[in-house]
Amino acid sequence: MLGKGMIAADINRYAAHRKRATYNPREQDILRSVSVGLSNQEIAAQCSISISTVKTHLENIYRKLGVGNRTQAIARARALELI
């Protein structure tokens, strides 16, 4: 069971990571789009890129945030005040 202390420690660890990781403008756009609930297909249409390219950007975002899925990415990005 994770306590509040574990969550705070996790956020602090990734706050330091945030200072090192850089997110290019496209990754920032995609992260914002994911945070408002757009699907990969909707993001691709909005950004005029392929769905495969959206997935590649998402994989890079997940790696930089240290997460495994969109829900975790949104939570982590909000905790780090990226979105």
C-alpha cells in the first residue's frame, strides 16, 4: 500500500527529473492533448501527423516522465506542473 509519503517522495524524485528532461514543442502539444482526453487518432488529425508518430511521441513522453501509460503521464505531468 502506498502512503502519502511514498507519493510525495515519488513526486520529489521526478521534480528533479523534470529539471533535466526537455520536452520538445510537439511533445508538449501532445501531452496537453492527452490531458484533455483526445485519442491518438484525434491528436494525429489535430497535429497533421500520423497515428504512428503520435505513438512515438507518447513513448518518448512516457520515458521522460518515467511512466507506463497515459493516465500515469497525465498525473505525473500535473504533479510536475507541466500541464
